Amino acid sequence: MKDILLIIKKELTRFFTDYRMLLAMIIPGILIYVIYSIMGPIISSNFTASKDYKYNVYVIGDSSYLTDLEEGFKALEYDVTFNKVDSVDEVKDKIENEEADLIIEFINLDVEINNNLLINLYFNSAKTESQNIYLQTSTILSSMQVDPNDYKFTLAQSDLATDEQTSSSIISMMLPFLLLIFLCTGVMSVAPESIAGEKDRGTIATLLVTPLKRTHLAIGKIISLSIISLVGGISSFIGTILSLPSLMGNQGDVNLYYGPMDYIYLLLIIISILLLFVGIYSIASAIAKTVKEASAYSTPIMVIAMIIGILSMVSSLPTDNIAVYFIPIYNSLVAMSTILSLEINIIGVVISIISNLCYSIIFAIILGKMFNSERIMFNK
């Protein structure tokens, strides 16, 4: 029993005095808390328009109910501008092109029935603000029908979102997140073994005492890891292309709306983000003493990538702000979203690819300096 207690004491002392192992065990729990704390607001923001958003609504026909609607929107603190037009055809294309949010058409029916007014709501479900104002308008109008003696109308709706808009909005919301996670896990599965594995087996010392320059050794490690990871990246890319029809819910019989250049841009983004992940994980592997420790360091990186990936579920990514395309990892997310949502920002995509390559070169230089450090490579 005494021997068992001594072993337990030794192991616990080793663990709790090694700040790197302790930190690696604690960080995932902290990051998981952060993920779940921000997931709710992020996901809900996908279905809720900004409070500062100014709604553009077109009205056709005359009705006393418009005053009640205006009061209802004021109570909700919605900034709504009502524009009078003569026919739906005048502004229908604005809803389809996401330039306006709602059309309210009041039609007096020439029949002797209780509900002698038809209210038709035209909206675009692919646009968050349009969907939101439609739902709120329906709620306000429905509340007016509590007393049928006062309000007599029939409520109808017409969703003007095209198949292209609906499909691309779903894809751009889900796919960047999935791709980011697959690419990250692919690199994470091979990177720790490459450098930390050499330390663990003691073979790194033999390599470092050879005439080979250490910076060349670091570059060779990164290039080999990049080639291996590229196989997984191309596999993910092919899987993405083949899965798009099913993801759109049409069992493969569908016009995908994407051209050859869209796929080329996607592939280039995937390659550039792979190189970035290779650099990040190589540095983490070089810091670690063993494969186990390198894997522990990889977990927080993976969780951070997940946090960034969750942002793909937000419909209002700042795609027009050039500055976001310089932010590592996040830039690839935004660039992929613009391509998949059929609103490609070519300048942003090019900046993302070039900046990822630049960051990869910087990480390669850092890794080279780490290989020249006796303290890091021999765990002194």
C-alpha cells in the first residue's frame, strides 16, 4: 500500500508541477465554456436583424390597418419606412434581389362575405431582415383578429426567395464551418507525430547533429507535412463538391449555380488555410516534449478553430470590410462564405489567400528559429 501511495504522490506531483500539462488540461474546459456562452447569441443573431436596421416596406392599396401596423412597429422599436406604390410588379424584383424587405398588398374582395379584405405579404426568406419583418407583421395582424367583429380580413403570404438564394444561403451558413473543422482535424492528426514524435523517440538529436542546417530541417518538416495534409485537403474539397447536391436537399438532381472559377477559388483557399494550420501545429509540436503533450496543445487550437467556424452560421458577416480578410483563419471563413453565397468578393478572396501564405511563411521562419534553439529542441 505504501508503494502505491508513493507512486500516486510521484505522478500527482509531476502533473501539478508541470504547468504546461496542467494548462493543457484546464484550457479545453475554459474554451468549451466560451464556445457554449457565445453559440447562443451567434446562432440567434442569424434569425434576428440588427436593432439599428432600417426596414424598407412597400404598401399597395389603402387600408386603415396600416396605422395599426405602424403603431405595432413603433412598440417593437422597429425603424420602418413605408413606401406607397401602385402594383406589386413595380417592386417585386426589389424583394427578390434583397433590396427591400416586405410588400404589403391590401386587396378589397368584391364578394359579400365577412372577410372581404385580402392582405398579401411578399417577402424573401433568404434574407434575415425580410423574414423577420414578415414574421412580425404576421404577428401584429394576427393579434388584430382576436375580435373578428372589428377586423375582417384574410392573411396570405408569398415567399419570393429563389431556389438559388435559398440553397446558397443554407450552404454558406453550414459548409465553411464543416470545412474548417475537417481541415483542422486533418492537420492535427499528423503534425504532433512529425516533430514531437522525433523528440519522444530520441531521434531528433541525431538529426540535429548532422551537417544538415536546422532551418532546412524545419522547412523539410513543414513541406512534408503540407504535402501529407494536402491529400486530406483535396479529399475534403472533392467530398464538398460531391456533397453539395445532397446538402441542398435535391438528391443530386440540381443546378448548383457555381462556376469553375468558384471551385478554383475554394480550392486555393483550402490549400492556403492548410498551410496555415501546418505552421501553427508544427510550432505547437516543437514546443511539446512528447506526442501526448503535443496532442494536448492541439486541442485548444482545435477549439479556437471551432469558435471561429461557428461564425459561419452568422448571416451578416462583414464581407465588404477588406480588413477582415487579413485576419488569420477568419479571413478564409469569410472568403468561403462570399463564394458559397454567390456574392463573391474577389479582392477579399485574393487577399485571404495571399495573407494565409504570408502567415505560413512567417510560421516557417519561427519554426526554423525554434529548431536552432537548444533549449526548445532538447527540452532543457
